[in-house]
Amino acid sequence: MTRERREAALRRHGLTETQDGFTVTLAGFQKAAERARGLRAQGNQEAARMLALGTTDPVRWEHAKCLQIDAFSKESHESGF
């Protein structure tokens, strides 16, 4: 994966990279919520707990970031980055 493709993948997953790691953008938070709803429908209890939290709860944002990092990591791995 080229640097440009990596940056595009980060944007697609709603992540930005900082010195301290990744942060999730509002778009990433929304995508993570969609993913969590799908996981909850499959019986995932962690996703259900995440969705039960308020949208301003920092723990929900942390879960969202983890979901998006997971999706980004899978895409990166599949592309050979």
C-alpha cells in the first residue's frame, strides 16, 4: 500500500494519525456506529454495550476508534501494507 493509498484508507475509515496514535473523526464515529449495529444484530454483546452509551460518552468514542482501527488494519493487511 502506497503512502497515498494509506492516507486514503485512513480517511475512508474516519481516522487521523497523530504522534500519540489514531483519533477517530465524526465520520469515523458514524461508520463505527453502523458497524456496531451490524455486530449487535449478530449477537455481539460488546457492540450492544457500546451502542447503549450516550453519543458524547468518551468510552463510546474509544470503542468507535477501536472498531475503525480494526477495519483499517484488516484493509491494510489485505493490501499487503
